[in-house]
Amino acid sequence: MHHLIHPAVIAMLTLAASTASAAVTVTYVNTEKMTDVPRFETDRKSMEINFREFFEELATKLPADQDLKVEILDIDLAGDVFPRVPIRDVRVTKGSYDFPRIHLRYSIEQDGKVLRSGERELADRNYQLNVNSYRNEMYNYEKQMLSEWFKKDVLAGN
């Protein structure tokens, strides 16, 4: 027995999925000049995609008609890097002065009008002591910090 989905059903599901979520725009301003990002281009692009997808995940908590725009101005990832050429760099976290920091500018828009906006310099000095919902993910300390910011700054206005 064949289990085929009619093309019209696929089109309706795609339309419903695309209209049910907020639009997300993430821009990285001069990534190569940021404080601490991966030094290899492929790793840097992977980091950018990882954070972009994370912002898209966060934005699912917004009303469907609101859009999130984020400009990443600077990143200082948790830990310190120990270069290992030519394979990969190794990042080690000690929990002292190597805490994650992200400087960003954001806006929440609805029907072309800005509802909320701001610029934040996020930092989590206690990053290794906090409960981390993303502990099994890449950039887990930064994601935890961004998640807390999103709850306090962005969702609080809804």
C-alpha cells in the first residue's frame, strides 16, 4: 500500500507553517573583527548558522505576526582557545575570566512598525554555575545566556 500525500495537502501545510512563525533576520557585523570567534572560515560560518537557527527557535515563542531582527555586534565565546594546527582549535573553559559575552542590537516589529528595540551587552560571569538547558549543544553557554535575555527583554514586552 502506498502512502502518498496529495500535493495540495503539502502546499497547505507549507503555507500554514510559513505563516505561523515570526520572521527572523540575523546579521553579523564584521565577524572577522569580533573579540573571540572561530578563526577558520568554515568554523565561523558554522557558528553563524548555529546562532541564526537558535534565534529562529527563540522567535517561535513570539506571536506569529511579530518579527525579530538581531544584529550581532561582537562575540566573546566562553573559554579560551588553544590552537591546534591543522586539525581544529580546542576551546577550554575554566570558569574565571573566560565567561561568554555577546553585544547585540535587536528589534521586534509588527506590520512594519517597531514595537520594541534595544542594544544589549550580555555577559554571564557565572556561566559554569548556572543550570544550563543546552548543555549537550554547541555554544551551550552562549545559548543559555541568549535564552535568558530573550525571556527577560523580548518576551516580557508581550
